[in-house]
Amino acid sequence: MDENAFLNFLNKRRSIRAFKDNMVDESKLSKILQACNLAPSSGGLQTFEIYHIKNKEIKKSLVLAAKDQALIAQAPLLLVFCANPSRSVERFGERSQFFSVQDATIAAVYAQLTIHALGLSTVWIGAFDEKKVSEILHLPQGQRPVAIIPIGYENEKPKEKTTRGSKDLLHTID
Ligand SMILES: Cc1cc2nc3c(=O)[nH]c(=O)nc-3n(C[C@H](O)[C@H](O)[C@H](O)COP(=O)(O)O)c2cc1C
């Protein structure tokens, strides 16, 4: 890969909050899941679960649990990434809580980038009531929702992006 190609790819990814009605092929979902399956994880234990929400009533409930963000129900494909510390608690003890949130987050980032690579769009939804989402999805005890990922074809042009700038991120300790 050209040394700028990946940065250019990242530069083109933007959060999209309006989707066309077009459905997303199962083959694209399969590619997204394959990418998630390749994500690094704590001890290689993949301490996350991905829920594919098809039910319309459940989608509406998720909108209410996420500050009325209607796009959750409008997206043709909806995934919820959850941490599952029970998969590593024997090995990592209390640290499995933190690791599993990181595992779910990394998997969701892999999904987000694959979505972009497939010509689809998404926005990371993190503003939700964790307890309500857990109840709506009937999550097993111990699992925690980390990110709601609505997926579809872009139906808006995002505003210009402002950032801190790469140099501001780095703190050198000599
Ligand atoms: C942890 C996290 C939580 C977020 N929660 C929401 C959210 O609930 N609703 C929303 O519209 N965007 C949400 N976003 C998206 C950010 O607003 C967006 O990534 C940021 O403004 C930068 O824009 P960009 O993704 O187009 O680069 C969230 C992003 C992250 C990483």
C-alpha cells in the first residue's frame, strides 16, 4: 500500500447521520463481521458480542434509550457492540471489565473502518442509557453495551471537520 493511501482513506471517513432507504447486502455484513473477528483482543479471547437488531419495536425502544436519536431506527442495518467480561474473568479477574470494554471498542472501530471501505457509512452512537439498552436487548448478566452502530448508504454531506491537529496530541517525556 502507498504510504499515504491509508491516511487518505481515514481522512475520507466521516460520521453520517442520514441514510438512504437502500438495504445493505448480507455479504457486506459478513465482511464487517470478518473484520471484527480479526481485531486484536485481550488475551485473544474476543470478549465482546455483536447484536444485529432487526426488530422494529426494539429499534424504536433503542431510539428512546439513546436521547431520541432517530437515525438508529432509520438505518437499514443496526449493530450493537457489547463487552462480555465473562469470557476472560478467569484469566484476568477484575481487569476483565476494562479489557472487555476495550475489546468491544476495538471491534467496533474495525467495523467502522470496514463499513467505510465497503462504501457504506455509519456514526458511532455512545450517548445512551446503558441500563435501558441492556434491558431492551435482554443482555445476559455482566454484558455491557458499548457502541450502537447504525449502517447504511450516505444521504447527507458532512460538515467540514475540525481537529486538535496531530502535534497537539503528543506529549513527549524525555
Ligand atoms: C465514544 C463516542 C461516542 C459518540 N456518540 C455519538 C452519539 O451518541 N451521537 C452522535 O451523533 N455522534 C456520536 N459520536 C460521533 C462523534 O460526534 C464524531 O465521531 C465526531 O464529531 C467526529 O466526527 P467524524 O466522525 O465525522 O470525524 C460519538 C463518537 C464517539 C467516539
